[in-house]
Amino acid sequence: MPRASGGTAPAVLLLHGEERFLVEEKARALIAGWKEELVSDFGYEPLDGGALTAARLQDAILQAPFLDPIHVVWARGVPATRAESMAPGLAQVPATTRLLMTINGRIGATNKLAKAVTAAGGKVEESPRMRGRALTDWTVKRAEELGLTRNVGMQVARVTHADLGVVDSELQKLAAYKESGAKLTPEAVNELLAGAREDEVFKLTDNILPHPTAQAWTIARNLTRSGYQPTSIAYRIARHLALVLEVRAKQDRGESLQNIQGNMSQHSFVVQKAYDAARSVQPDRLEAALRAIRDYEWEVKSGQVDAELGLEVLLSRL
């Protein structure tokens, strides 16, 4: 028979989906509510989903409460590719156990773990990727929750990368600026938002592989003129190239895009771009580019080259 916790949430809950920010936000709120029922630290057991086995999960689920009325278990960040292997761990869920499982990525309705959760009287909730109007509406609503105006929310939605974690961070920053007593004018918002220049950084990395285009130099100059430090640009390029190299290695092992997205901490949009870029470049070239960036950073720190001029030279080396 389906079991429910003391509140409105079920006693067994599985959260998954491409919008990882929402998955984590829902999870933290639920765990906070469950922990209010505890009287000691013994009643809460967090589990690392990356190294979790079905046997270890089962042991935690079957653990009887010690000093508390319930035993709370959070299996956090289970890779989507390993979700089905966790299903045997839910063969029996005591009435005193509250179980939350969060998945890194999306799983289908026919997934064995989803079926096991349902069979245990639990609930499966998906947080799909937000796009278009849904993303704008969410941004505006979060802005108003933080004491910002609807117009500020709309402005953030227009210029910030479509990642809820980034959007929320930008809104939190604007709210803190407002609370300091400063006036939050449209000009101030535009100046404070990193998103406008963040898009330019994405355009730059798009124009670097497989070989830098003429637009790469134009974008780099615009970024430095807007106040972005040349070494910061080089660092972002290095992060992107390192990600492409990592994704290329996974491609060479035969992993699919969905599997790669489910097992990496970066937003799936970013992984998608790296996956597409990795098809057109060899690993040895990526490694050489990373070495060139390392040399550039050393030359700037040692005073051998001007950072801005050196960045243009670096692009030619790439």
C-alpha cells in the first residue's frame, strides 16, 4: 500500500531531470522539512550517489531509527546510467524510513528504479529543461520573490545564459545590491550582470575549434575593451578546451551524448557544445592548445608579454 510521510510529500521520492538546479532545490527543501522531525543527527544519512551500490542503499533503507521517530536517507547525485542498478535496493522500505533519491540527468518512465520507487508507494518527479516562455516566467517569479521588479526579471532573462543556476546567482547578486541601499537602475543592472559578457565568452569558444576564425579575434578584443581581463579569457578558453578533451575521451570509449551528460557536473547545454566540438578535433591538438595557454599565463605573470597583446598571439598559436 502506498505510504505517505507526515506532510504532503511521499515517504519515498525520486527526483530527476535535465534541470539539475530545480532537482537540487526541491531536494534541499524536502530534506529540510524531514529533518525538522528529527531530534538527533543520527536520524539523517546522506549517501554519495556516485559510489553507491544497491546493497549499500538497502542497508541504509533498512536501518531502524535510533533516537528519532524516522530515519531519513538521501541518495544524492546517482548517475542516470547507474539508476537501474539501484532498483534492488528498494525491495523493502520500512514505514519509518524517508527516502529521497536524486539523479544526475533524466530517466525514462520504464526505468527499473522508477518502477521500484512507484512499487514502494513513492513518487517520481521530473524537472525538464526550461526554455523560452517557461524560463522567462520562472526568472520573473524568482526576481519578485527576492524583492526585485518584474522588469528586472525580464532584463535578466534576456541577457543571462539559459541555466537556472546562473540565473538565480545573478538575481541573488542584484537583490544584495538593492539591499545595500544602492539604486537598481537599468544601467546598473546591465553593468552588474555577467551574463551579457558570458554570451560573448561562449561565442569566443565556439569560434576557436577546430581552428580560430577571424571573429575570434574580434570577440576577444571586445571582451577586453569591456573590462574582461585577458588572463580570465584565457582561463575560460582553457576550461572549455579541457572539457572538450574530456568529452572526446568519452566519445572514443563509445559513450553516447546522453550518458556523458548524465555523468558530468556541467550543464547539459555546455556538454552538448563540447560534444559537437570534440568531433572535429584530435586530442593531441587539444593538449597542445592547453600547453600554449599555460605558457601564455606564465609569460604574463613573469612580465615577459603584455596580457592583451599576448592574448592575440595566443589565439594565433591555437
